[in-house]
Amino acid sequence: MKKAVVVLLLALVLAVAGCGKSGTKPREDTDAPPANPASTESTLAAPTAASTEAALAAPGAAHQSPAGVEAPLTPAELGAKSLEGANPAPVVDAKITDGGTLTRRFSSDPDSLNPVTGRDYYGMLINELVTDSLAKRNFDTFEYEPRLARSWEISSDHLSYTFHLRDDVKWQDGVPFTSDDVVYTFDRIMDPKVDAPQARNYFTDVESVTAPDKYTVVFKWKKPYFLGFPTCAEFVPVARHVFDTGVDFNSHPAGRAPVGNGMYRFVNWKTSEQITLERNEGYYGRKPHIKRTVFRIVPDDNAALLMASSGVIDVLGVRPDQWVKDIDKDIFRRDFNRYYYYDGEGSYGYIGWNARRPYFADRRVRLAMTHLVDREGIRRNLLYGLAQIVTGTFYIYSPDYDPSIKPWPYDPAEAARLLDEADWKDHDGDGIRDKMVDGQSVKFTFTYMFPAGGTLSQKTGELLQEQLKKAGVEMNIRPLEWATFLERLNEGDFDAVTLGWALSVEQDPYQLWHSSQIGQRGSNSVAFRNAEADSVIEQARVEFDAAKRHELYHRFDAILHDEQPYTFLFTTPSLAIVNKRVHNVVPHKMRLDSREWYIPAELQ
Amino acid sequence: MTDVRPAHRSYWGLVRREFMRRPLAVGALGAVVILVLVAVFAPYLADDAPIILRHNGRIYFPSTFSYREFQTTDWAQFVDRLQVGDWVLMPPVPRGPGTTDIAGFLSRPSREHLCGTDDLGRDVLARMIWGSRISLSVGFVAVGIAVLIGIVLGAVAGYFGGAIDIVISRIIEVVICFPVFFLILIIIALVPKMSIFYLMFAIGIVGWTGVARFVRAEFLKLRGQDFAVAATALGAPALRIIFRHILPNAMAPVLVSATFGVAGAILTESALSFLGFGVPPPTASWGSILSLARQYVYEAWWLTAFPGAAIFMSVLCYNLIGEGLRDAVDPRLKV
Amino acid sequence: MRQYIIRRLLWMVPTLVGITLVTFLIVQLAPGDPVKLATGAGGEALKATSTAKQIIEEQRRLLGLDRPLWQRYPVWLGKLCVLDFGTSFRDWRPVRTVIAERLPITLEINLLSIFIAYVISIPIGVFSAVRAGTVRDHVVTVILFILYSLPSFWVAYILIYFLAGGNYYSIFPVGGINSAGSESYGALHWVADRLWHISLPVLVLTYASFAGLSRYMRSGMMEILRQDYIRTARAKGLPERWVIYKHALRNSVIPIVTILAGLLPSLIGGSIITETIFNVPGLGRLAWEAVLARDYPVIMAEATITAVLALFGILLSDILYAVVDPRIKYD
């Protein structure tokens, strides 16, 4: 027994010894780590960006393989390849046929189909098809076009918005739609017994909604606001005669079986199975060509993809890794077209640096952090190049976004220099930078928190952690369950946070960036405080000349870029596949518009 | 009697001798010992930093000690560009569990990465080796806590019966119905820094009820048996009867339970890290690799295969050890 | 015995109250506020206005969360006594309806799963015990442990890929619990359709338990087989089969009976992973979603039902012990 142990140990030593390695490069001073233990303030060796750059430089260079064997494609190459043939020109036949069934997918049931109380995205999607709003944006020009309202006027003081409704709109049970429905809906929203806190908050500055006659609605605001018109235009009414029956509004059965006035009629909702809609033959406007739309409820992404490949699902949104790998297979190339677009209601990700903390109060430190996140590397590799780095807080196709601002590059050397300049140096030689703050030595150790399950957030964090370690900063990563995370965020109890914000075509940066929104009262969770930004925001809120407003926001973009309260990350495109049997799919700037689609008779 | 055996043999000495006579159990114990050694010596098995480094004429041991001049050195690069006159002795797996390589993420097993890479390009074999530290601790400690509490409470309830049994049984019922997830949430919210101790504590604290019920049932059965009654008649104190006489007979289901408990701890840890309650990133654990595997089932089979194999080894080894123990402890099998 | 049962039933009431009180406290004291979650207070819109605070207060009142904890519990308990579980915070439907919607499919899958697990594990356990130490025993052990080590999500995806997705065979459907249009099926057709749909989920839920269950069976059986009375039976010349099934089996069932106690509450449980992958609208997913959204009424309802089942399960297994093993006496 003892002999065996000795033999084993010997074998171990020999095996390990076989891994010895000798140096082959001639001496180069720049490579040697400082070997002088006597210095009290060691200048931390700046890790070079060489290795990452090599990976990015020539695609394929990192993967040399013996001749004759296909080198596996780099992620960036995979991404580029996946975009080949994407967004094809729409197929239009001489004759357009109505009819057919289109099958789409939800990953979960909506919680409610009541447009007032419903909170989730899928509910909104269904309601968009079942009930029209007063006006709706054009997917290319972003201008509002009439829907339930055929025209509108805005008073010169921007306090009154008058909408003239069409007189030929009927609810799907035959009853005419009138301005009274709009007033009823507004009253319900404002009713504290109705479960609609978000909607109520949205209309908080609306003083009243009145109906001077059957087809006119007037929204009166308490103060002028440049987003006043979009807020009113997107108003979705519910039918008074359906809801006002003495049953509690929140639990009214019409919340699960909506009666709308839009281009599709609700047919049924089988929980966890599917929601079925049929074309509203009495629709006042241009009817869609496809007569039936079914939303299958499939929680699992992989299962959904399988169902698409077997022809059960026609339209599917896919994840980047599915887009690049799975749908590149023959079966998908043969049966599906692929589309990608930056949705006007998309989102962007960011890392927020809490300015209340000693580390991040200094702009130079925040900028250094930005220089340490290899955004381009992540974009090209982890996201397959299917994303854009954003530099500001607006939708990238919005005129408020300034595309001339270039993102700060990944530059660890510059980061080290900035940290040194901000006096964060390793005074005590433990490998972590520190600084005297209020007479006490503070180590640069912080926690990066994000909601558990956010894989990109986690990966970004782990990459950043590695870079920070080399730069002498210690970062702990803390995933938190969503509700707990929200609490910490709201209380401002964090060092660095990563999250995303939803976008819309037009936005008011007030809630996020104005100094009055710091703390419990607003969403300025990183405590960003800048007098010039405040004044720009305030001016823009009441600037009704679009061109001037865009200029103001460009100034705001520049301030954000300089101050780096966030390290802005990416906005990712929506990736969708649509079965080739669906014709006339036009890749608009903002989204795809299912109203234009049709299925030729022989493919129905 | 011409008995050549030494006159005095301790109880546990007897147990050990019996255990050693079972080759499978001994083999399994050996495997576990190796696993523990792997965990303890992880830095010498998989790391960027060399075990021995000769640089500028001086000898360093970067795996073992932390040197001021090398505090922020990127070892992977350093070893790559070694200068003439220097010499390194690298661990068998020459990369660490935290070294990312985003251009090479999710690559299949190859000469360079024997078990492939994960979603950030980190070497899976290195992460498995370092992950054994977490998985072993969580398994042993969590199950250890659970078994300890379970045996004590179950034995006391089953042996004494009456009011004690009523109270303990009610406690067991309350703990069975406890909202574990919320307990974990509260713990997480209160602690300043997430560490695996909380994880082990949480798993152990709610896992003892099964063991307790088994043990209680066995005690109810065995306390009326002749040998137990005899011991009482002989005046043996209750504690001695419980632990010395009855418990060895009641261990069988406990051992089976403990076996699967340790492997179950890995799976629980996987689920918890998926939700954000596991070891904080970037620490590797078998469970966290498994939770990653969920997203990449079809593309990255190696992410499932290796933790799965680790679970298999754990379950097999602990089960064999458990059975060996049970047989060794069984008084009826003594020659 | 009868006295014992009555005593236990009486004890159940305060125990249940204790359990629900503890659960109530812990759930509501845990971090996370359903009002803030529901109002999307992490989002941009809510806090920016003057009336936001007021709106949050109104919402709190609407959900009944404005009263202090010590008032809320008795109200909830009172409603519970008339089996009124309240309404869900998420979709305003009565919790009874929400749970009833998902109960049948959950029960079907779980009952089937338990049944199959026992039917397969017990014979395997006996087989292993009788041939303990032989090559066949070892082979069976290894196979079972391999099965146990396979993560359930992996098995689910593999099964779908090879048997359901259409890439290889399409024997089973990809998910769901009934085909479209199945309302118009005849009774027999409907049952067949349902079974066809739940075969894969049941398989995924069951395979891992073979290892554990058969191991318990085996170790219990081996205990018994060492006993003197078994040796006596064999010495008497009784056929081996008789010895095993008539004498040994009955007693080796004891540890399995304990497990039954743990299985009763799991009847209404469910694996979130399996339910998501196969799109089974079960109580597992419901419980999970309720927890994430802090939907207190649903959480409390499920916790209570689980507790009741657990208590009955424990009582049942204690009774069965005494029935099966005359050595066990309750006094």
C-alpha cells in the first residue's frame, strides 16, 4: 500500500515536470514586470491590449489550422454570414389573395387583454391588432397617421389637443364608436379602484378629457409638454357599453375576451395554448389580407424553433445564437426569409456608475471604466457583430441621437492613466488601488449588481472583472433576483448596476437624467447631476419646434458622452424569420407590418 | 479458547477492518480521496500561473505565493513571451478557470482545451477542477448538516416517543412546509457578501426532514426489539442505547439518502446559481457549468457531459462507500 | 389506533395555522414589493410625476396591502376557512379558478409518474437485492446511476430532438397537452391524445427516480434477507420465490412507505424546467411565476394546499407503518 502511494506521487511529479517550459524570446524591457520591491508606489504594469486586438484584426487569423481542414468561423464571420440574404425585397404577385392563417408565437400568456389594466408586452400586441388608437406612427417616416381620429388640432399654447373622430367606426359587436368611449376610458384610468397605476401615471398631467360632441375629443393638459401629442395619439379606447355593466372593471370578463374596433376580431383564448384572431370584416380602414392570425404559446425557445422548422409556426423572433447557428441550416434557408431591424420600441443596455460612491463621483474614474469594457470585442464576438454600440440615450434612428459621436475605445493604458490622475493608486502595495477620502484610506473595491438570469450582463461583468483586476481594481459580481434587485436600485443602494432601458421613437430624458429625479422620486438611479444638462432638458420639454429640439438633444448627447454617468453598451436588433409562403413582407425601418402581408391562394 | 486475535479491539477499529475487506468500497473511497486532493491542489493542476518560475536569475513559486512584483501580471501573456534564460514549470492544464477568450467561446473539446470552452472562452477542464472545491464543500457540508440534525431529532423522537415525539414531529412538519425560496431570499438580502456557506446552510437546514423521518421510523421499529430492551434492563443510559445499539441498525436508509443528497446538492446548487443564488461569478462550480449548459444544449454538448459525468462519479462513489459502511457496521455480519 | 388517528387529526389544525402563519410572515417580509413590481417602478414613467406616490398608495390599498401585517393575517385566515383564496394580483381572477385550471393536468402527470416509478423501481430493487454483489447487480447499478446523473433538461431536449421535433422521428408532439381541435374528440380519443402528449414529460419526470427508489428497495430488502426468520424459511425448504414475495417483501416496503409521505405534497408540484420545455400548463410554473411576481394570494394558496397534503401524507405513512409492521406501536 505504501509502495503504491510512493509510485503514484513519483508519477505525478514526472508528469507535471513534463510541462516545463523555457523562455525563447530575447529580453525586452517593456515586457518585464517591475521587479523593484523597494518602490513604495509601484506603477502597475499596464496590460496591453495586444491579445484582444490580434483576435479582432484579421478574421480567421486566430484560428490557424493545417491545410485542407476548414477553420471554424469566428463569431464575427458567423454574424456577417448570417446577414447574407437578410431583409430581402418583398415578393409581390400580380394578384393578391385574401385569406389564410398566419401562426405566430408568444413565449407566455399575456396577463390580461384589457388595454387599461394589462401590463405586459404580449397583451399590448394583441390589443394593437384588436383595437385601434387615435393615430399611429408610420413605420418609415415615424410621422403620425390618422386612425380612429381623422384629423386633429393643437392649440397654440400647447395645452389643448382636439381630435376629430371618424363617424364610421363600429365596435365589433356593431355598436358605433363615439367620443363617449374615449371619455369613459380616461375616467377608468384615473379611477383609483382600477388596477392601472402605470397608465394613470402616464396621464398625470392631463387635466381633463371632454367630448363636446359625438365625434370630437379634447385633451386638456396642465402644462405644455412636447410629448403631449404622442401621449394622446396613442390612446386606446375601450367600449363603454361592454364594460359598464356593474361588474368590477378589473375582473371584467371582457378583459379576457376583448371587443375592439380594429382590424382583427378576438375569437378565443385557450390558456397556455393559443390566442386566435380573425379579420374584422366591418373594419373601417384598409383590411389586412390574412384572415386568421393564431398566436401559439410556446415557452421554450428551442421548441419554438423546432415548430417553425416543421411548418407549424410562420413568424418567429429568434435569439442571436439561434440566428447565427440554427437558422443557417438548409431547412431554414429553404423555407424562411430572415429579417433584422432596430425596433423603434427596442432597448439599450448600460452599466450605471453610482455617483454617490467615492469611486464614481469623479468623471475620470467613470471614463476609465468605460475604457476598460471591451465593447467592440463583445460586440464582434459574443454578439456576433449583430449589435450597435450606443453613445447616448435615444433610439438610434431618432433625429435626437447624434451619430457623429464616436464611442470611447477600449484602452486599458488610458484607463490606468486616468485612474492615476484621479489619485487612485496602489499606495499600500496590495495590488488594489486606493485613495485618501475624508482622511481615510479607501480601497477601490466595488460590487456590480444585475438581475439574475441576464446572461449578457453576467458575461460583460466577468470580462470587466478580469480587466479591472489587471488594472488594480477589485470588482465583485452580484446577481440578484428581480424583485430584490429593484429594491436595491430604487434605494440607490449599489455601486455599479447593469440594466437596460426601453426606447421609444420620441423620448423625454427628464425621468432618467434630471437632477430632480434623484432618489425615491425618480429614475435617476446613478445620481447624475449636471447643471447644463438640467437646463437643456427643461428647455427641450417645452420646445415645440422639432429642429430646435433635436439640436438641444444633440447638446445633451455630447454632455452625456463627456460625463459618462453610464457606460453605454449596445442596442440589439430584432431578429425574425418569416416563412416564405408569406408574401409582401416589407422590411420597414421601425418594424414589420403584418397588415401588408398576404398568403397566395395555393399556399394557404 | 485459543484465540490469536489481540485481546483489545476498539469498535471503530472493527468497523474499519470490515470496511477494508470490501474492494469496491475501498476503491470508491480512494476515488473520493483523489477528488479531494484535486480540489485541494487545484492551483497546481490548472492555472495560468506557473508552479515554478525562474526569472532574472531568481526562483519564484507563483502558484503558491503572491509576489508584489507579479500582482497584476497577465500570466498567460507572460508565459507566452518568456524571455531567454527564464524557465517555467506549468501545471498540467496550463490555464486558469477565470481566463477568458471571447474569440474562442463555446469551442468544442480539442488538444488545447480538453473539455472545450464555456460561453466566455474559459477552459472547462480548469473550471471543473477548481469547481470541485465548491461542489465537494457544498455536498459534504450541506448533507453533513442535514444528516446530523436529522439523526439526532429522528432518533430522539423515535426512541422516547410520547410528548417528545409529538413536538418533534410537529417541528418536522413545519419545516417540510417551509417556503425555502423566500428563506433564501431573506438570507441573501441580509448578508453583505454572497458566499457558499449560506448556500450550504440553506440546503442543509431544509434537507434534514427526510433523514429525520427515516430514522424515527427505524427507531420506532427497533426500540421494542429484544436487544434494545435488554440493554435498558442492563441499565445502559438512553443516549448510549440510541447511538451505540440502535443507530447502527437504523443507518441503512440514511446512508442511501446521504448518497443521493450529496449529488442532489450539486443539482440544487445548479438550480440556485441559475437563479443567482449560487456562488458569485466568476467562481466555477459544477452546478454553474450545468446551468450554463441549459442554454446551449444542442450546440455545446460538452457543457452537459462533464458535469453530468462528475455527478455520476459522485453518486456512484458515495453510494458504494455508504454501502460499505453499512455492511461494516452491521453487527450481524461479524465473523 | 383509532385514538391515535383522532389525536393526530386534531393536532393538524394548530400545526396548519402555525405553518401558514410562518409562511405568511416570511413571504411578506422577504425583499420585493408586489406593488412596485406591478407598477414597474424600476421603469421610467412611474416616479417622474408628482402624483406617483399617491398612485402607489392607491394601488397598495387596492391590493389590500395598506393594512399592517397583524391585521392582514386574520383576514386571510378567515377567508381561508370558507375556502376563499382571494384574487390573484396579476390577472384579477379568483385564485381558485387559476389553480383549478391547472390542477387536473398536474395531477395526471404526477400520478402517472409516481405509478410508473414504483412499478419499475420495486422489481428492480428486489432483483438487485436478491443478486447482491453479482455482476448483474453491478450492471444495473451503473445503468441506474447514469440515468440519475443525466440532467433533466438535457434528457428533455434530446427526446424532443430525436422523437418529436421532426428532425428524426416525429412520434410525439413537441409540446402542449392536447392537439388543436381536441375539444371535439370522443372520450376515448381524447384520453389517447392526452396520453400521447404527456408521455415525454412523464418520462422526463420519472427516469431520475428509478435510481433512488430502487436503491431504497434494495437496501431494505437486503436488510430483511439477512434476518433469521428468512434463513429459517429457506431452511424449511420453501421455494425462493415464496420466501421473497411472501415474507421479505412486506417488511422491506417500510422505507418506501416513508417516501410516500413526501410524495403526497409533490402531487401538486411540478418541475418548472419540464413544464417550460414541454409547454405543460401546470402548477409548477404557476407557483414559480407567482413567486417572481410576489403574487401573495396565489403563493399562500399553493403553500396552504401543499401543507395540507404534506400533513395528510405524513399521517398516512405513519398509519401505514403501524399496519405493515406489527413491531411499531404508538402509545
